[in-house]
Amino acid sequence: MKALHALSLLLVILGGLNWLSVGLFKYDVVSEIFGGTEEVGSRIVYTVVGIAALYALALFGKVTRDD
């Protein structure tokens, strides 16, 4: 499970960095790599990052819980 947590965190960070580049520079790294936002590769990456974010959201309660 630790590897899954780390993978999820890594994907969420990469997705966040992509959105940072979109916000600051109007440059979408994922769409640039795959040839556009409507391309299958881009949609797969966006979907996987979104699933990782949902998984990380589920972990949020564990991180903020006082033991």
C-alpha cells in the first residue's frame, strides 16, 4: 500500500505542476507531449491523474487524523 500512496502522491504533484505551467505560462505539458488535449494519450494521462487525486483525497482523513 505504501507504494500506491507514493505513486498517487507523485501523480498528483505532476498534475499540479502541469496546471502551474498552464496558469503561469499557458503551456500544457501533457497536451504538448501527446499532440493536443483531445488526443487519447492526453485523456488517459488526465484520467489517471484525476483518479490519483481521488485516491489522495481518500487518504486525506488518515493524514489529518490525530493519533
